[in-house]
Amino acid sequence: MRPKKQFAQYWLRSGKVLERILKAAELSGGGDDPTGEGDRVLEIGPGTGALTRNLLQNAKSVVAVEIDRYLCQKLRQKLGSEENFWLLEGDILELDLDAALAEAPPRFHHINKVVANIPYNITGPILEKLLGKIAQPVPVPYDSIVLLVQKEVALRLCAKAGSRIFGALSVRVQYLASCELICEVPARCFYPVPKVDSAVVRLRPRSHEPAASNPEQLERLVQMGFGSKRKMLRNNLQSLIERDRLSELLQQLEIDPQARAEDLTVPQWVALSNNLA
């Protein structure tokens, strides 16, 4: 099966990487009882089904969402007889998952984990679909999300404050989830070989402490703060708060008044937002 550029398809062909993904997912099948406990997995872009087969062997159920009609036909031929496999044809960004699964057996409802090798060209929108926004997190968060993504994005997701790659995406995602880099994946592990390396990350959604008292304000603050990374924070935020007042507030919070956006930790961003009048 030839990968299609329009869908940003790259087939993972490393058994070792598949093992690392499965280990990171920490899956439980829940036994043979269809009403028993066990992990119900969402896979985005199953492709040829290499990861899917392994998920089916380790989870209670797998719901796979594939946009490529031809691949859907092949997946039905290969895996259609598996009792714990359910295939949805469509675009994950446009799909109402609960509505699409309304007629599926109960074992496919209440998905609690995501494991996927996602299309790199829509990584941002997929993260928002799975986590939500600072101002509007998903109502029922997943237990864990294990994704194979572009290495550059993985490093940004897991970056620490003070790093040059710590940015608005880092703050938004880390406010909604803990982030862990599982392993790096060289480009040679894929067919065709992409121009970039990849990495596996694990996100564990959780409520941030301390929480933002005004999540919409925090969202806006982060966007403005990282508007120009070379400028000091007090310059980027001057349309929102007068520079001298901001300098006083930064000193009050024990933050360097000359700090740039990437210098603030996520808790400091929350504290700054919560202390703004």
C-alpha cells in the first residue's frame, strides 16, 4: 500500500518503537467479561494496522478513526472479524465521536485512552481535540494520551521554562496535562523516510494546581506574552497592563521584571493571570 502525501501518511516499520508505544500506554484488556474493567482505546490514523493489531491484543477495545477510504477497506478485510475492533471512516477533527459510536456495542463506549501515530500536519488541532483549551478543557479527560509526533513538537511539549523552545504550546498543553518524552524515533523507522525525526510522548490530562481563576484571561495572556519572543514580557503585555504596574506585579511574584515569556513557568503564568485586576 502506497502512502498518500495528501494524508501525510508514513508507515512505522520498527517493532522496537511499537513495543515502546505499547509499554507507555500501559494497557489492560480487562479479561473476557465484556462488562468488566479494561482500557478502551482510540487510535487516530491506523494506516496499515501495524499498531492496531498490537492494541487489539492488549486492550479491551479499539476504536480506529481513518480518513482514507481505501485503507478502511483493507482494515475491514484484515481486522473486521476481531470482536474488540470498531472502525470509523472520517476526519477525526470533524467527527463527533460519541454520536458516531451511539450504535456500537457498549465495550466501545467511554474511551479512556488514546494511542496513535498521528498526521504531523494536523498535530496542533488534534491536541486541541484531545485536550481542549485552557479556557475550555474537554469535559471528560482521557486517562492518558500516547502519541508519535514530530520530534520538534515533542520537545516543545515537554520543554521546561527558560528553554528557547518553551513557548505558548508548551504552556497551553502543560496547563492541561503532564508531559513526558518516552523515546526518540529516527526517520529511518518509517516508510517512506520523512525529512524529520519523530518522538513518542505521553500526556496525562489533569487539573492544574493552582488553577486559573479566569482561564480566558490566562489564554489571552499567554498568546500576547509569546507574541514576540525577543521582547521582554512587559513590552508584549503593555496593551493589557501598564508597564510600570506590570513590573511591580512581577517583582511581587518574585519574577525578574526583565523576563521574557519563555522564562515563566506554568504556575507563574497562572499566578500572573490571577493577580491581574
